[in-house]
Amino acid sequence: MIQKIIIKNAATFDERGVEIDNLKKINFIYGANGCGKTTISNVIASPELYTDSSIVWSSDNNEDVFVYNKTFREKNFGENIPGVFTLGEATKEQIEELERKKEKLRELKQQGQQKKTTLDKKKQELKEAQEQFNKSCWNSIKSKYSSLFKDAFAGFLNSKASFAQKVIDSWENSSSSNSIDYKELVSRAETLFGKVPSPMHPLPQLIGVEEINKLEKEVIWTKKIVGKTDVAIASLIEHLGISDWVNQGRSILTIDSDICPFCQKKTIDQHFREDIEAYFDKTFTLDSQKLKDVSNSYLGLKEELLNQLVSIIEREKISPTMLDLELFDAKKTSLIQLFSHNKEIIENKLKEPSRSLTLQSSKELIAWFNDTILRVNQKINSHNAIVNDFTKEKHQLIKDVWSYIIAEKKDLIDPFVRTKTGCERGILNMEQELNSLRKQYSVLDNEIKEGNKNITSVQASVDEINRSLSAYGFTTFSIVPMEGEHYYQIKRENGEIANSTLSEGEITFITFLYFMQLVKGGNTPETTNSDRIIVIDDPISSLDSTILFVVSSLIKEEIKKIKKGETNVLQLILLTHNVYFHKEVSFIDSRTMPKNDTCFWILRKNNNKSIIQCYEKENPIQGSYELLWNELRNKDKISIITLQNTMRRVYETYFKVLGKYDDDDILQKFPSLQEKEICRSLLCWVNDGSHCVPDDYSVIPDQEQAERYLKVFKQVFEVTGHVQHYNMMMGVEEAG
């Protein structure tokens, strides 16, 4: 079925145009002449000719469209009219078999539509799940990580859908079960997702570290360097603890002097000299020399080590690597303090070799420097490896970023994947089932078409059209099939072609009968069973009561079948400018409530631009005119003056405005002079005495007179052939 009609830039429809949306099975569009009804029917018939207009279908199966309008009448009224194939002289068994197949075809179609509806729901479920997943990925992944890992997201930030698809692709391709450290990813990203980095030089290893540690453990520091104990003077020196003092004095004691360098008295003799020299023997001398050598080595090495640290710090200031310079410098200060303390100890030891002292160990501090340099160099080596193979490393980082995200967002991805997999599996199964139904439908449809070839003919349509023409008084012409061809001709009784002598009303009526036969059948035997939509644009040209009633009856019968699903016509769109015809064809008796399968519209032209208004299932044409009849139906509740005015307005609206009758036309319909006078008196009465009234009728209105004129009012409808309208509006049930 057609769901929506969009019309723009066509005739009275401007660039904004109109949308006729939410079309139902039955659609009535009322509009005055020139407001765009024919444009609507032309767009439906040939949408390809209107580039800015379009037809929106409710399903993929676009049904055949049959349009009755001025173009149809011109196309199908000529010397040769294409034949219509309908069921001809088929046997009862053939017809029943064909109907069984058609019923089965309708069942298959219904099953297919139900399956298609279920399939569409499943697709919608998948679409909604996908849209929610797209939104969740965008909010919880892109927003959180794009500032850090923007390069990994490159090419997928243009839309939520493409980003979410990348998440799914990464999930499908993810095979690593190893956990990835987030901080490491960030560190690598800082290198690889910025500008291409430069190589770094490793930090130099510290030299002399082992020697310093060894010298700090040297036993010379704790050893008491004193003289020989078995010398006579030794006990005194030991007792007084003046070994270092005596040794210092010994260095200034001259060989030929007998004066003591301390007390400046002649206390030095040869024996004393020998005792002193014997006390400070070779062992003392060697230990003293070793102390000096070890001290010099240690102090020299510690200066070299500090110089190495200073050199590293200065280099870092110029060309930073990955060293924590602030911490490194603080540790260097601590080492300087330690070395300064040890230097004081050494100086004290050199002054007093007899003291047992211990140097503070720098092992832990120096080990920290070595470990730090080792770790930094490892990072530098990794950095340099990245620099040497930047593209490869960046590609690997991108993979690792997505692997991390997939693992991190497992609770988001896994439920969606399960939903997606289930929906896709269901969609696949339903599409297979739908394809199977389509194949069955196609096979059965072909069987019906083949059957139609054998039992359809154009003669049945000829007979039906001629029967309708004869039944409604058109006896001077008929249609006849052309020999050897599937075409008709319209001929007079004498065999002459009647096309040029038919009135507009006759042309309209015969082309409409032809159209209704076409709706029932097709131009070929194969097309008689196709689903179709019919569009009828102004099927009556004048208010000929008989023709109007016949046309409306034919359409109403088709409407009943459409509503009940008893025909292959799925939808009707009726357009008319005639209020009475609209009222007749859309009439629903008072016992039937408006249905949701019917929709009403009014098409108007405002400032030379067409606009349309939808009234849904409420018929808008039953406005003031319907209210007038409602007053007549309830005449006992209104005054006689109001009754007069109401009858006048009904008469003028129906007969003068819509029917184009004048008073004389109405009067001439009454056969006798007396009836004409009665009618004239009615016309004078309803016009409130504006015309002269015969003497035998009172001009003072009373209830009896009102009843008399109501009877005459009904007779006006009877003599003009419009009693059906009177009965319908007054709620009178017709006999039979």
C-alpha cells in the first residue's frame, strides 16, 4: 500500500509542497476544482515524471496502480479501446479451482506479510541495540581514551557507528590473553603518538665503584699503628698513649743533637735514640706508608666518582633522557656528605695512626646510582629500539591499545555481541523462510496466470459493461470486441463508430465502467490476479442523479470488499469536488462506527498554493449541510421560522449550488399544474414570503402548514430523482 505521497514543484504545489501521510485502506480527498486533485492522481500514476515528488510505500512489494482521471479517459476513449480480461465462460469446477488457488495465494501473501513484519521487528531490535552500543562505545571509550590514544582511534572518529564497528572488529580479531599494563601503554603513547622521537645516548657506567667499596673495608683504618712493644721505652709510650706524639717528634729530632725537641733539654743520648728507632720499627713504617697510600687512593677515587656524577647531571640538563634528575642530584649531595665525613676520618687517622677508626660505607648509595643508571639505560635502549623501528612499534602499540580496551570493556561488548549474534541468526532464518514463501507464491501465481489464460476472455467484460449501459438507460450505443484483436469499439445500433457523438456524461460513464472492469481484471490474462491500488479522480461530470448514484454504488461495493479483504484491491484513494457525491460514496449508516481503515482529507488552495488537511476517520464534509438536515430530522424541536430557513438553505445548497438547478427547472418536474402551484407556494414560503403566494394558502405559518410543506419538500427530491439522498439524510430506510 501507499503510505505517503509527497508533492512539490508541480502545478499549484510550491517548493514546500504537501505530504499526504498515514494513508489508510480507504481515503477520501475532497477539494474544489483547480486546487490540485488531478496533479495528485497524475503523480501517483507517473511519479517518474515529477522529479521533486515521490511515493512512499509501506512495503517493498509495490502493487500495481490503477488511476482513473482525465488522462485515463483521454487515453482509453478512442476508436480502439484495449480489452479487459475477466472470467468468461469457465466451468464451475475451473472457477472453484482458480478460487482455491487464489485463496491459497492470499494465505501465502498474508504469511509473507506476517513474516516480513516479524523480520522488520527483529531488524529494528538489532538496529536499536546497535545504536545503543554505538552510543555507549562513544561515551565510555572514545570520550575516556581519545586524549591519550587519539592516534589509535584515527579514521574511526567521524561517526559513532564507525567507531563502534572498530570495537567489534578488534573484539573479533583479539587473540591475546596477556594482560597489558595501562601505565606502560600511556608511556609508549607519549613517545609513539607524538612527533617522531630522536635517539638518546645511554648514561655512562660509574668507574672505580668496586675499588671504593674495597678501600672503605680496608683493615688499615681499624688497625692501631704503634711501635715495637719489647723495647724498654715501649711500656711508657703505651702507658701514656703518646705513640703518635712521639712519632711526630721523632721526625724533627736531628741526628747530632742531644736536645729534646719537646722540652729543649739535653736528654737525648745514643741509647735513647736507639730505643726510639727500635720502637718505630719497619712494621710501623710499612703500616704508616700503607695508610697514606690507601688514603690517597680513596680520596682520589671518590673525587673521580663525584666528577662522573656531575658530568651525568650536566649532560642531562642539556640533553634530557629518562633520568629523574632531581632525585639523582639529591642522591649525589648525600654521597658528597658521606665522602666528606670519610675524609675527616681519614685525616684523623693520618694524624693519629694509633687510633682504630671505621669509614662510613658508600656501598648502598653507589649501588643506587648503578641501579638507576642501569634502569634508565634499559628505557633508553627501548626508546632507541622504537626510534629505529618507529612504524612497526606504533602499529604494535595501536594493536595493544585496542586489546586493552577490549579487555577493559568486556562487560559492555559481550552482551551486545550475544544480542547481535542472536538477532542476525534470527534474521537469517526468517529471510530464508520468507524466500521460501516467495518461491511458493511465485509458483502458485504462475499457475493462476496459466489458468487464467484458459478461462479468461474480453467477452465477459464486454457483456458486463453493456449490461450496465442498458440497465441505466444508455441504449443507443454499446461496446463490441474487435475481431482477432483484444480491443473494443463503441458503436451505435446501426454499426457506426459512436465516439464523436457521445456527450461528456456518456464518455465519463462508459470510461468509468471500463475502468471498474479493468480493476476486476487486466489488459492481459497474466495480470488479472495482481494486487493493486485504485485511484479515482472525479468520476462524475455533472449531478445526473442516476449516474451519480450508480457510480457511488459501484465504488461503495468495492470499498466493502477492500475492507473485508475479499478483493485483490488493497487500497482506494478517491478525489472529488462534488459534495453530494462525496456524501453518497462515504456514507456510513448510523449503526456503523467510523473505522480506523478510513481517512478523510480536504485539499484547498490558498494564495494560489495547494495545502491539505487531514481529518483522520471523521468525515469533514458533514459540517453545516449535515447540521441542516439534522434540524429537519428534529423538526418538532425547532420553531416554524427556523424550519422555513433550514428548508431554504437545504434547497439552495443542494439544488442551486451543487445541482445547478433553478426554480423553473424544479417546477417543470411536477406533472400537473396543481402540483406546480403547490411547489411554487413552498418556494415562496421557505423564502419567507418574498414571492407571491396563491390566495388559497395562508401566509401565516402554523404547524399544519409546516407539515404540508415538508411533504412537498420531499416531493421535490422525488420528482428530480434524488429521493435516495433525501432518504439517506433523513434516515429513512428504503424498501427492498
